[in-house]
Amino acid sequence: MAKQLGDFGQFWRMVWQQEVEKIVMMTNLVEGKKTKCEKYWPDQHQSKLYGDIEVVCKVEKLYADFIWRQFTLSKFTSWPHKDIPDNVTSVKEFRLRVNALPCTFDGPVVVHCSAGVGRTGTYKALDILTKEGETEGAIDIPGCVLNMRQYRPNMIQTLSQYKYLHQALVHTLTLDCSMIRRDHFSEYMEKSSKQEIQRQFKGIGFYFSGDNETLKTGMVSLRSTTDQSAGHFVKRILHLEHEGKTKKDVTIPHYEYLYWDTKHNVPKSAEHFVAFINEVEDVSKASPLKGPILLHCLLKNIEEAFPPQFPKCVGKNLYHPPLPLVYAAKSQIE
């Protein structure tokens, strides 16, 4: 989006005339030291006149990988120029949020980045091919790219973007990631069979062995030993051994928090919980490894998916009592 559009009156007139309900921005305003796009909207809670169109920005919400504005404008911020995001999750969730926004006129979606070919082409192909796969059960990636390039040259600009499209499609077409609104969650649970819920949670379970026992998965062997046991948490040491060409052993501290009030989904003691967090942070800072801290919770059994009271829903994820809450201190396995 360049200065040639003047005050962007033509752009907003197009949005008005075509009854566009979603605008997808696939670039930052500035990347590095180079301006990639001019700001064509007003600040939050402000209004601005673009030609004969007044635009009001009522809401602006900042997420980890994008910004959502009401009127409706979605801005994706984690996609570098002529490159790809670090993972496919952010783009997948970004697309789900865009498609979940309500429509009134059934108008088109405007997608743009800087030049309008690389990131825009990748996003459009992902959306087109995901819908095609869900409907037809098969997709034609080269055919889709070729068809887009008939209308605009260089759509999907680099080889890395083309590879990224394949990886993203594996996720969108093989993982059930549909979003469930909070106010629709009870209805969803009532209509879903116990077998369907069990299928969604298949594979969730204990991933470490008992004390001094060895668990082997592929080329990785894992042995667990209890290092410390308190009333409110257990600390284990996980010993991982990779049997590849370059054999590498890794030792990871593993924390399991136990002291939960499962009825109210909160820790039983704020003092113990804060002490637990500080313990994990201290071990993490002292670790020679520079990886992230992995935080997760587990369902002990499928019965917890059907509690007496339906659990809350945050985004598309089910929020259950964290049984148990587990910290895995900083780790990096290559």
C-alpha cells in the first residue's frame, strides 16, 4: 500500500463499493529500515476522513503474531519480507480468526502485503487449498499457484514460501483445529460423542518413564529419576539419549505441580504456587542450555472431558483443571 494512493480515499471507496468485510494485511509498516506499507487507518478510538469515507477504529487488540482491529482489519506481524514465519501455527490460527469473523454482505476479502505477491500469494493459496481439500478430499498445489500467477505474476515469491505452503497445508488438513465460540461450547459438547472427544485427545498421556525405567521412542531413549519430592510438587531429572550419527545426551529438569484445588481450578496455596514458580525460574536461569521453558497440563483420563459442569472455553482450547501442571526447565534438543 503506497503513497501513490494519496489519502487512501480510493482504497476505502473500493472497500465500500465492493462491500468488503475483512482486510488482511500481510506485512508490517516498517521492516528493518524500509517502509513496506503506509498506514491507511486511524488510531484506536479515532476517526479519519479518507476522501468521502469516514473510517473509525473502535477496537485494537494485540495478539502474539497479529493485530486485530474492528472495522474489520486484521494485520499479521510475524511474517518477514521474502521469508517465512518461524512456524505454521501462527498463520493457521490467524487464518482461522479471519474466517471466523462474522459477515453480513458475503463480500470478498482483501489480502495485501507490500508488493502483493509473496506473503499475499502464500496466504491466499493456503486458504484456497485448505477449502479445496476439505471439500474435495484432494488438492493440486502446483495448479493453484499456476492459476494465481495467470492473474498476477510471482505469486508465492520464493522457494521457502512454496515449501512453507506445503507444511502449513499438512497442519490445516490433518489436524482438527476448528474454533469453538465460548457461548457455543455447551452445545458442542452435547452434540459430540464420547468417542469423538476421546479421538481428539488421543495421544495425551504420560510421556516419561517411572523411576529408573527406560522409555524408548524411535531413536530417543528416556530415563526418569526423582530428584526432589515436596508436598506440593515433584522434581524429576529426565535423561534423554539420541542414538543418531552424532550421539547426544541431554539432561532436563522436570517439575510437576500437585497442589491444585480441582473444584475451582486454582492452586490451593498462593504461597506454595509462587514458591514453585520461583524454583523453576531459578533452575532455568542457572541452566547452561538456552532453550525455552515448556509449560503444559494433562488430562489424567477421558472422564475429565465430561465434568459435571461444562468447563470454560478459551479460544478454541478446552480449559480443564490442570492435572498435573508440569514445567520442563530450559531445554534444547537438536
